Amino acid sequence: MAIRSIRTEEDEILRKKSKEVDVIDDRIRELVKDMVETMHKYDGVGLAAVQVGILKQIIVIDLYDEKPVIKIINPKIIKTKGEQEVDEGCLSFPNKYVKVKRPEEVVVEGLDENGKKIKITGTGLLAQAISHEVDHLHGIVLTDVMIPGTMEYITPDSIEEKKSKK
Ligand code: NI
């Protein structure tokens, strides 16, 4: 396992479309493990393979809710329902937060690390995370979907300020 370096906003690769995974082999499983490790290292809720420089349709999500980490290969959103306006960040946009509209519920299909078909229904934060990560696979990033004028920059200073207010 290894921590991989995260591509950030100025990197053109984030604008590219990821390709479907044809064969799920040990190399893919290794990549998935590295993605989970990298997401945890940087306290992310989700990560798409393109963010570690690999244009393959793979996403991982962890809401830190004691449920297993979600790993989906070739994810496809087959249904959405409702709408929620939420604050959102991205490991590729460090210290930036925006407001976006996301579906309230998302149904996604794909494959697990063993090539078995999976189907997950997510609501709230999980729906938001699935929607965000699947966007990455289509070359769509935070600034493309943000509600205009809502970007906030969180500097270490302002984090300290927030903490001291509590
Ligand atoms: Ni992201």
C-alpha cells in the first residue's frame, strides 16, 4: 500500500474523462487500496482515481460512520431524487469550500473489487459524495457545479478563529 499524491485544481488531468475498467486484477485492487489509504491520510470523504492521476472509473467514499468504506468500479448513477443545497469541498481544491446543489438521493450501480455487481442507494451526505465523485469521472470539478459567488477560502488562521469561538 502507498499514499499517492493528489492532483490539484490547476492539473489538466482533472478535466479528462476516465475510462471504464475492463479487467479487475491485482493492480486495480492495489490502486483501490492506495486510494482508500490516501483518502484517509488527508481526511477526505471521497476520492476518484483521476485525483491520483489515473484515468480509470473508480471511486472510494468513507463517511466515517463506522460502515465499511465504499469502493465502486465503473459506477453509474441510475436514478436521482430530490435536491439539497450543501457545503462542499474537494481534496483537489485544498482550503476551498463552495455551495452546490446535489440530489437528495442517488442510486448507483457498479462493481466491487471482485467484479461482483453492486447497487447502493445513498441519501444526504452519501448522495452528495457519490454525485461529487462520479462527476470527477466525467472531468467535472467543484468549480463547474458551484452556485456562483459562494466560494470561501479557509486558511489555517480562520480555522483557528473558528475553534476559538467555540
Ligand atoms: Ni473531489
